[in-house]
Amino acid sequence: METFFTFLAKRVDDCSSLLCVGLDPHPSDLPAPTAAAARTFCLHLVKQTAPYAAAFKPNAAFFERYGPDGWAALKEVIAAVAEESTRLGSPIPVILDAKRGDIASTAEAYAASAFEHLGAHAITLNPYLGRDSIEPFLAYKEKGVFLLCKTSNPGAGDLQDLTIDRRQLTVDRPPSTVDGPPSMPLYEYVARLAQTWNTGDNIGLVVGATQPEALARVRAAAPDLWFLVPGVGAQGGDLETALRSGLRADGKGVLINVSRSISRSEKPRLEAAKLRDEMAEIVSSLMVHGKRATPLINHNPLTILADDLLAAGCIKFGEFTLKSGLKSPIYIDLRQIITYPKLLEKIGAAYLPILEKLTFDRIAGLPYAAIPIATAIALQGNYPMIYPRKEAKDYGTKAEIEGEYHPGETVVVIDDLATTGGSKFEAIEKLTAAGLKVRDVVVLIDRQSGAKEALAEAGYTLHAALTITQLLDHWEKTGKVERERLIQARLFLQEMKNRN
């Protein structure tokens, strides 16, 4: 039996398009605020753009405002899409943008209305009442649902960005059924949950284009699902960035919804064709032999973090005098991140996938740059934190280590960078002198100047979220840094490695 998403994939192939045309008859765009005017407005858009549309998305609210007449107009618009499909010889899906969400018995009525009465092929749903609220829609095996995950409105973060600690969840379904780090934003948890629920190939996600780092994070969490992506155009989302962040490895999996940029254009047909072609060019540039050319770079949130570090001035290219007196063409200073709270939060999150694989009792942040980083990690991962002082206090408790700990516990050392490993050994010596065990050191960036080898020789394992090679390669592929500067940086780093 054909599912909604196999149906959608066929249409995408037929029209070579990832464009979803939004049908939003705003009263300000109509000659009169009536159901008839809304119907005429949408029928014109359907006729003009059907050859280039992978799907249409009528917004129920703009029809419901006119009462029974509006509901009848919505049904006529959906029927008109079916007529255009017949004319073109290629069925076009209709996604009803209704954002329903209610208890099961009410959801059954909503599902019957959308699928049986109106004839929609899919619907947008609010998943926050849980799986039983969407099951009545999933009972229609050939239909689809798009669950609200990360929306593009300004207030989306009020709830969607809240941190979820899976270890403290007390839901009917055990948290272990959802893969991922021990803590994550709520929107990412929704994405991972949807991935496990999608046993019938009929669940997708709504993910806005205005926050590409979140879009990339959701793609990493739900690699198989289709995304309905609003926010390109009038809301400020960038088309190429959205596709780079959201496309699956097969070059599909994303429907870019565009409404006002098309409907308010003097020539909607030409605007739709232009968008279809622009999307096709972007996708083509990302594909090699039928697969994403650089899926890790485009999908991995760490590479977005790399660009954020560059933009914040935490990594600079030029000519810098180091503490040793050497002249360096690259300078890394992560103390800058305290000025950028959101960046600090992202950096803390980058450590979590590594830490969840390790066994330990506490994390130990090294002064000074790593203390705010370790704090961000502790807040997101719910890990107890300590830190060894650079210099012991000569008053009060005269503590060498700040924070509660117990001899015999295992700690993971957290630092910002790894160069030769010298500062790590100093900290480890203080920690072990206090009766603590150390096996692992985790850093954001490994400068690949010998620290990993030196630590390994002493029995410790260095883990890094990023290496300097990955960063330089990424910026070369994306053109973020001039190639000559990258060559100079590579030569200098190799020279430093040889010296050590």
C-alpha cells in the first residue's frame, strides 16, 4: 500500500521540485474579506503554480474565519488541486495546515474532517498531548501527519528550547526507547520521538528555516523523516541555508513552504518556477553520484558551531605573537565565549555526545577558559562539577579543589583546547592527589600538537568535539576563510607539531 511519503516522493520526482506552495488568503490581500474572495485568490494560485509545486498547504484558519462559507471554500480549493493534478497527469499532495491537537476521541473527529470530508492528504498536528492524540490520524494508513517540532515564530523558544533530562522522565514509555544524549532541547526530543513513532512511513516534522542550527540538529536527530520547512522568504529564512541544513543524504526529505513571496508576486507562476529552479540548483550542487557530497558538514551541528566560533572572533587568522614569542597565523581564544551566552550553550552541548559514552561521577573544569564551559555542560547534562584551582588559597579552607567530591570517585577533565597536554597533567596531578581517579580528558578543539599522544602515553584518553584539521577543512570547503590563510595555518601547525 502506498504511504503518504511515497506519494509525496513520486510527486517530487515528477515535478523536480521541493516547493510547497502555501495557500494563505490574508484578508489584506483580498479585494473583500469574504469566503468567496479567499476561494478565488487560492484558485488563481493553484492554477498558476501547480506545475512547479511538490505540494500545496492551505491554512485552515484563513478559511475558518468565514464560518460555513469558508469551510466550503476550503473544500473547493482542495478539490481544485485534484483537478489540476488530473490535468498535469501527476497527483499533487495537499497538506492541511490546521495544527490540531486534542484527546483521542476528539482527534478522531478532526481526522475524519480533514481526511474524509475535506480530502486532504496530510495535516499538521501539535504533538504535545502525546502519541494517543495522533494515533487517530495515523489510523489512516495512506495519509500523513507533520508534527510541530521547531517552529519559526519569535516565541518558539519559550517552550521548544527547554532542556529535557531523559533520566528524570516518568512517562508511560521508558525514556530508553529514545536514543540520544541524556539531555537535549524539547524540540530535539520531539524529533527523536517522532523517528521512533514513524513505523508506518506517515510521520514528518515541521521545522522552521529561521534557525538553521536547530534545523541541522533536528536532521541529525531524525535522519529519515520528511520536514515541512516554513519561514523562507517573508519571515527571513535563507533558502540555501535551509536546504544545506535540512536535506537528507538522498537529496530529499525537505519541503520548503513559501506563501507570501509567491502570492504577492506580480507573476506567481514565474516566481514559483524561479524558486523551483533555484532549489534544484542548490540540491544539485550538494549531490555527487546521487548522494550528499558532504553530509557531515551540512548536517552536523558542530560545523555550524565552527562558523559561530569564527564569527565571534574566538578563532582568528592574521599575525599574532604567542606567549612563546613565536608568530602565528592563527589564534584561538575561547575566553571570548563568555560574551555570547547562546554560543556558550552550544559549546556545552557539543561535549554531551562524548560524555554520555563515558563512565564517571563528576566533571572537573580547568581554570580559566574551561570553567564557564564546564558550567554550561553541567547545566545541560545535569553533571556535578568541581574545579582544581590554579593556585591554592592561603586563607579560609585553603582548598586546592572547589566543589563537593569524595575520594575514590572518577572525574572527567574538561578543558577548552588541547595543545601539548601540559596544563592537563598539572590538573590531573591535583585531582589524583585528592584521591580522585582520572581516565578521560574532553576538549572542544584538539590542536593536534601532541597532547593526545602525550596523554595516551601516561594512560589517559583525550576526546575532542572538533580537531583543528576538521575546522580548517570545513572553512576551505565552504569558502569561509581565504585559502592562503588556511595554507599558512596548516604549515604553522605542522611545524609546531614537529617541534613537540
